[in-house]
Amino acid sequence: MTPSQPPEPAGEAAGTSDGRQPVEKRDRWKCPTCGDWLRWNPGKGALTCLSCHGLVAVERSTEVTSHPFRPDALPATHLGSAVTVECRGCGAEQPVVPPVISGSCSYCKAPYVATAATGADPLPDGVVEASFDFGAAQEAVEKWVASRRFAPKSFRAEVARPEVTLAYEPYWAFDTDTMTSYEGSRGEHYTVTVMKQVTDATGTHTVPRAETRTRWHPAGGSVRRSFQGLGATAGGIVLREAVWNFSAAERYSDDYLAGARALAATVPVAQGWDDAIKTMEPLIEQDVRAHIGGDAQRVASLHTAYRGAQFRYLLAPSWSGSYHWAGKDYSIAINAETGQVSGARPWSRGKIGAAIGAAVAVLALVVVLIVLLGQGNGGRPSGQSSPPPSSSPPPSSSPPSSSPPSSPPSSPPSSLESSSELLGSSVDEPDHVLPSESTQAPSESSLLMSSSFWLWNVDTSFWYSVWSSGGT
């Protein structure tokens, strides 16, 4: 068998039914086929040899220990002390400085786990499983690099394939039942007709408008909700869109940390509980509003009791790495559950400048069109009609009439009257409401001009922020 091929199934006596080799006690982190070091691969759910790609099964269990959460008897988070461990491969002394609790030897890349050796307290209770393995993580990074807009032209072609490694971030996971008593008001909408004064191109008019108002009734009661696997960070780096299924965690074993870089908890469990409460409060308030019912709700007070609270100390996996381009190193991280990639990237000032120039050219074209449209209408706004041509008879010898000249015909009423309704108002007003100031309906050209300048401000503000961030 060549090293590039996975090991053949060994049968019932030597392996498992799916062909994975069992871990031998004497060299649990060495490949039984080629002798290279094994690494934990979360997507495969087994130890993986990066040389021959062989899979080695480990004992796994979903029975994760939970601890009662009592504010008066919480464990103090202790990072432990810096220690030196002996490499199981080459025998070199490897320094381990908290909060780091696992990694690889600097000389032979042999994995080490020093969770207990550092004296850290508490120890992890479980590990969160993930769906992205090493190959999927590499592919996600390649797609991320290829999709970077406004990157330098040579970035996608010259950047080397980033190497990613497994990393673990600490989390607190809480289970609790809640009962919340509340006091508030239930609102029921009703509609009334009021007279509103509207000014447009034809003048000022008083028109009827429908207005929604609210009748409020007192409400009170209680709601219950159960939370399972509610996570709160215990330190490390919080990845974007870090959504973990903490309820599906597996019991902790050093095998999960083989070849990975793991960090111990640095945030006390009490602070994690406070963060979990901040997550629970909006959900509880949603339940309260649904319980109040009606068209609108007011919540005056909430009182929540937490019962049977428990917590677990879990490690959640991610893929981390870096790539080198133009003399700089850029760090990246991949959520091992969702595949979301987060990281630093270079920017091309030339592409950003070209985009700004194109935006300026488009805006200039819009301004020219506005000017031309205005000249074509004789300087009038496009929504205003011109007076009809004169139809007076030819001059005669009779003296002119002394009666005053007739006024030109008035413009036809505008068909662009507002038909919107005022919804959501909860303040009772009199039947006739007069605005404090009358407003003249803006012309189409003025609206287009103002929107163009607004677009210019948005574009320039955004691109200037990118430009000033030090892009390449």
C-alpha cells in the first residue's frame, strides 16, 4: 500500500465496521499505517493522518456533564500556570503559556495537550462537533480569496493557497427554565377621519384623511420558556455568524485537541451568565407581547425567575490560518459549522479611484440631463404646463376697451395628490388639524437634483472611508 492511499479495512478484530483503525494505547496519536502524526478532523469525526489520509476511530460519547449554576457557589476561572511539557515525538521541551492549552511541537510537529498540566480550572466538559473538514475549509478560503472585489489585480493569481489549522474557542453553555410575570397594556386600533390641509401646485386644499388611533387596556400575566444550550463566549475570538449547536456537544477527550490550538476560558462563568441573560431577555419579551395580544403592546415591567439553571464548559472548533502577499501576512478564520470566512484583505486604490471616477461621471451626466430638460421646458419645471398661445384678433381702428384684461386660464388641477394614510399614531388629536407650515410640492427636476447630490454624498463617504483605511 502506498502512503498516498487510505488504509484498507482491517475487519472486526482489528478495526471498526466502517474500516477505521482503532486507536492503540501505546501510540494513540500515530498513524498505524505510515507512522506519521494524527490530527483531529471535525468534519470526519475521527483522527486523520495528513500523509496517507487514513482515519482512526476514537471513543465518543454524547453524555456531557452539566453543573448546577448557583451564584453563591460558582467555580473561579483559573487559567493555570505556564508549564513545560516534553514532546512525545522528539523529547524536546515545549513551553505552554495559558490560555493556550494545546498545540504542536515547534520541531517535529507532534501534537501535545496540556489541559490538566497547566492546572487550569475548570476543565472542559465537552467539544462541539462541526461539519466542515480540512478540505472543505481550504475550499472555502479559496472561494473567499477569489471573490474579493476591489483587490489588486495580481492578488488572486499570486496569493498562495493558505494553510489552515484547527483551533478551539471556549464557550459557556446554559440550560434553564424561566417564568416571567409582567404588567403592561394591550392596544386596539380604530380609524377616524380628520381634515388635513394639503398644498400642491394648484393651491391649498382641505381634504379628509383616515387616521389610526389606539385604545389601551391594562394587561398582566405570566409566560414560561425553556432554554437549552444557550451559548456565551468564555474568551478567545468570537467569529462572525458563530452559531453553534451546543446541545449536540460530545464529552471532552484529549483526542479532539490533537494537532489543534485550543484556548482555555478567560471569562468567568458569572459574566457568561450575564451575557446569556442579555440573549434571553429579548426572546422573553417577544413571548410577553404575544401573550398580551392586540394590535399593539406596552410592557411596563418584567420579572423573570430562573429555575434549574445548569452550565457546561465547551470548546467550539474553527479553522484559522494566514496567507502571505506583497510582503504582508493576513489572518483568516473559518467557522467550522457554517463555513463563513472572516479575515483581512488588501485593497486596490486604483480600482477604488476608478469606481469613484465612474460615479462622478454618472452624476455629471445626470446634472447635464437636468439642465437640458429645464431648457427644453422654457426654464419651467417639467411638471408645470405652459400658458396657451395668444389668440387675440388683429388690431382695429376702434379704441381699446377700458375693461381690465382677462386673467389667463388657470392650470388644470394636478393629478399627483397624496393618498397616503397616517398609520400608527397613538395620540388623540382634534378633528381638524392644521399644519404649522405649508409646503410647496417640489418639481421633478428639483427632486432629481436633490437625490443626485444625496447619492454623491453616500458614494463619496463610503469610498473615502475605504481609501483612508490604508488600502493597497
